[in-house]
Amino acid sequence: MPRSACMYVQPICQVHVRTAATAKQAWDNLHKVFDNKDIGRRVLLKRRSSRATLNNFSDMSAYVNEKLTVCQDQNELGCPLEGDEIAVTILAGLPEE
């Protein structure tokens, strides 16, 4: 890829696009690096979900938003939660009272 084209990419990412001959190759290289669908990503999402409790958020809306965001991220990874599982995930982080 021409050196001038690399100036539009963040310096930390230039190593991934510098050898690309086309914009498509550059995009594919970046996609491989940043489209993280491995087991590690799934574990991080599971931890993020289990650690998110209502006590960690300023209000119920922020808490539910975080839980739903994690559910959507899991869906994008190809491991979606079914209807009741989403409810259980949200309810599990609420205090008993």
C-alpha cells in the first residue's frame, strides 16, 4: 500500500496494512487482527457479565444497558443467549431484595 495511504491509519495499526497491495487486503488484514471471536473473547464477556451487578452502576438503566450490551456481544460471537437466559442474566446481578 502506498506510504501516503498509511497516514490515514492509526500508527499502531500501520504494521498490519503496510504490506497490503490493495485497500481490500488492508481491510482484510485489519479484520483478522481486530475481529476477535476466539475463546478468550468469550471468557472475557462471561466474566464481564458475571461481575456486573446493580451495585456497580449508578442506576438500573445503566445496569440493564451493560447486561444487554454483553448479550449482544455474545450474539455477535455466535453464542447467543435464548430469551429466558437473558432474563436470568439480568436478574442474577440484582440484590435479593
